[in-house]
Amino acid sequence: MGSIWIIILSIFGSIIVLIICREIVCWYYKINILVELMTQQNKLLSEIAKKSLLPSRGISNSENITIVGNKLQKKCKKCKKECDEDYGGCPHCGHNTFE
């Protein structure tokens, strides 16, 4: 009689563990999907910002310009690192012209 209760409790415990694991796995994959969607959204918003912000500042649309927040960034001709447009020169190498 005691072994039947052990079997029933182990089956019941296994079902509870499987339900908890299922919830964790579902939560985990939803997070990954959300991150992927937000990455796509950021790329699209960056393209929209380039199309709307660059012409208003008198800058032609270029692949060497990226937008971070509301600041434009350009690539340095010497070290090829991105720098804020507001700097007079590259903070990485000191070069003062951008591509």
C-alpha cells in the first residue's frame, strides 16, 4: 500500500516539475523573440531617422554616418572609428577630418 502512494506522489511531482520547466522555457523564448523584434525595430527607426534628420541638417545621406540617440556619428578617416559629429576631431586618434 505504501509503494502505491510513492508512485502516485512521484508521478504528481514529475508533472509539477514539467509544468514549471515548461513555463520557464516559454518565458525564455518569448524574451529572445522580443529582443529580435526590438533589434529590427531599432534598425528601422535608425533608417527613418537618417531619412528625416540628415536632410534637415543639410547633410546628404551617407553610409559613413550613423545615428545614436539624437546625435550623428561619423567615421574617422584615419582610425575608422565612429565619433560624435560635435567633436572637432577624433577622440581616439586626434585626427581632425572625417569621411
